[in-house]
Amino acid sequence: MIPVVVIACLAVLAILIVGVVSFARDGDPRFRHKVMQWRIAAQAVAIVLVLIAVSVAST
């Protein structure tokens, strides 16, 4: 379960980097907005996976 959590966190980091680079380069506003939406969704998945991992580990 832990590798899945690590992969999810790395995905969030990658999406965040893409968003920050897009903001720095003054890219398309719609693309920047979409990337930030992807980041929020990826963070939600990562948080759920962390909670599941903690729950499984505590039993």
C-alpha cells in the first residue's frame, strides 16, 4: 500500500510543477486552471490513500 501512496504523492508533485511552470511562463489561463483542478483531484486521491494506509497499518 505504501508504494501506491508514494506514487500518488509524486503525481501531485509533478502536476504542481507543471502548474507552477505554466504560471511562470504565462501560459494559457484555461490550461493553468485545468492543471490546478487536476492537482486538487490528485491531492484528494493521495489523502484518501494515506488515510487507508494508516488505517490498515493500525490494525
